[in-house]
Amino acid sequence: MTTDFTKILEAAPVVPLVKADDPTIAVKTSRALAAGGLTVVEVVFRTDRALECLKAVADEVPEMIAGAGTVLSTSQAEAAFDAGARFIVSPGLDDGVVAVAKQRGAPVYPGIVTPSELQHAYNLGLNVVKFFPATIAGGIPALKALSSVFRTMRFMPTGGVSADNLEDFLKLPAVLACGGSWLTPADAIASDNYDKITALAAEALKIAARARGNQ
Ligand code: 3PG
């Protein structure tokens, strides 16, 4: 099945990060995000059981498109796809990881900051990249400068994005979507407050609609 990720991200331009060490929690968190209207989730490889968490979300939350985040190596990328990942996100740009995704026919969003990294991504045939860490790496002014040169490139700013600055990022035409962990706060998960996560997801979509002039 082919999926037009650009269209999906344009419709709900927010990619929440799920960091869990327990598949049950990853599933509950992803369901809570889906209940708030989000359609894509990035399960990050930052815990010992991240792969199991990804597999559980891919298998048990069909309403969500699950991808793997913080993918650092080709072996992690292969394992992620074998576990059901539909896309890959990396903090940096690695040719091997990009090649694995291409071989699997799946999107890959590597992190870039500099014009050289972006040019490298462009020449690998990518047209969407993560911009990470977004706020530290120059935020909106940096994105404006980069997108004026790389006119066809779309960006996924992540790192320091929150409900407070989401609208400003999404107002930039070059920004396809924003990612972040603000939608899945550790304290809400620890206190079993999944309604809070659903509310944060719904709030993010409202902000996105405003930014895109749909509301
Ligand atoms: C990432 O992996 O994309 C970042 O760690 C997310 O940054 P945030 O926690 O500031 O959203």
C-alpha cells in the first residue's frame, strides 16, 4: 500500500513523539493522541524496549501511522521497518539510513541544520527533512533563510516546538509539519492522565487550522 505522507501531514501537521519503555503505555499514549485527531506518531528509539513499543503501536493502533524516531543506524532502520514502521526520522543525516528507507519504499526525515547538510539531503533525492533542534538552530529566521535558497524543500521543525510557537512555525509555507514531545508529557503518562494527551493533541490541531487559515 502506498501512502501519500505529504497529504497526510498537510491535513494534520503535527507529529507527536512517543517515548515509552512499556508497549502498553506506548499503545495507550498513541490511542490518546488519535482520540485528539492526530494521525501520525513517532515512536522514538530512546529506551531499551522502544522496538517492542513501536511494534505494539503498529499492530494495535491501526488508526495511527506509526514511524520510528531517533533512528541512528542502518540496523535500527531495518529493525524499525521489520517491526512495522511506516517512516523513519533521524536526528541527523546518514546516507545508510536514507538508503534503507529508499529500499523499503518508505519516507525518511533526517535532521539537518546547515545549508551543506540540506544540499546533501537534496542530492540524495529528499524533499522533506527534519529541522533539528529547531529553536536552538535559529528557529523561524533560519527556516526562512534556508527555504529561500532550497525552494522545493519542505521542513519538519522539531526541538523546542510547543503550543506557544506552533502557529508561527506552521505559518511558513515551507513547513510541512512540526514534531515534538510537548504532546506527550511524562507527568501525564505517569499519572495515567491520557485525557490530558488527547486535549493537547486537539489543541495542536486547532492551532494548526488557525495557522493554515482553515479556521
Ligand atoms: C526530537 O527527537 O525530535 C526532539 O528530541 C524533540 O524535541 P522536543 O522534546 O523539544 O520536542
